[in-house]
Amino acid sequence: DIRPLDSDFLLMDNCTPALAGPSAFQIPYLIRQKICSSLDTPCPNGADWRLLAQRLKLD
């Protein structure tokens, strides 16, 4: 990668703390419900999010 480094982000004073540890990957219940309701329901031929996760080896 030969792109120049944009050092502006190093100078930003970000006051919001970054999450670390197990809590960094926990999705709040209401958001998890919305995500689940927006995903496809199981499909008999497997053309749904579960098959995608399986093929990407994320299941």
C-alpha cells in the first residue's frame, strides 16, 4: 500500500471511550430484535442468511 498516511485522525480529540472486552461485541436487545426481524426467514432451499453465514464459515 503506497497511499500517504492521513495523520489528521491522530490529532483528533475524541472524548468518547472505545469499548473493549466482551462488552464491545454485545448488541443491545432491542437492536438485536430489529436486526433479527429484518433478516430473511428460513427458506426451504437454503437461500437465506443462514446459508450465507455457513458458506462464509461464520456459523
